[in-house]
Amino acid sequence: METRSQRYAKSAYPKVKQREHDHHAKKYGALALNFPVMVLQSGLVQSTGFLLAKGKDEHTDFLNDLADVLVESGTLILNAQEGRQGEALHHHIVTSDLPTYQHLTRCALETASWFKRYAQAILKAESTDGGRE
């Protein structure tokens, strides 16, 4: 039997690996490094809302990948079209009650930590905050 963290790790790895040769891999990697801090400072709903509002390829890709991992791991069920999982995740977060929101925040942070590790290892991502992580 796998732990939840193992499921997140197994699902996140191919998502980051496929970004390795994207034209925006560096920006995607920087997002992966900074997302956990964004969630801790601003909350999950504001962080996912920020990614949606930006709407650039790397922001949309990261949000969709995060949502995909949460779905693939069995943490969350979203009924969304391909490429729209991120919007469905944000909507689910916005409309959730407090216990669900807290659970999703914990799961998103755990998932994001795997994206961060893989971004450092695979994409050779570096922090954009002047070296302070």
C-alpha cells in the first residue's frame, strides 16, 4: 500500500519531466519553487487565483499539473475538460467549507513540495527571490 505522499511523488514526477524541454521550463520551475511559500503566505485560494489571473503558459501549466496530481492520487475528484483541471480546482477550493479547504491546503502543500523537489532536480530551477528560500 502506498502512502499519499508516494502517490503525489509518483504523479508529479512525469509532470515535471515533460516540462524539461518546454520553452518556459525555467519559469515553470521558479513557480514550483515559490508556490508553497505563496500558499503559506496568502492561502490556497489566493494562490490558485493568482495562477489563473496570470494566465501565462507556465502559470496555467503548473495549476493544471497540480490539479492533475491531486486527481490522479485520489485526493480529489474533478469533472473538468482536458486542460481545464486548474480552473475546476480553483472553483472547488472557492466553494469548499472550512474543513475541506484546510484539507485541500495540506494536500496541495504536500503535492507542491514534490513539484519543488523535482523542479530543483530535473529543471535545475533556481529561486527568484535572490537566493532566499
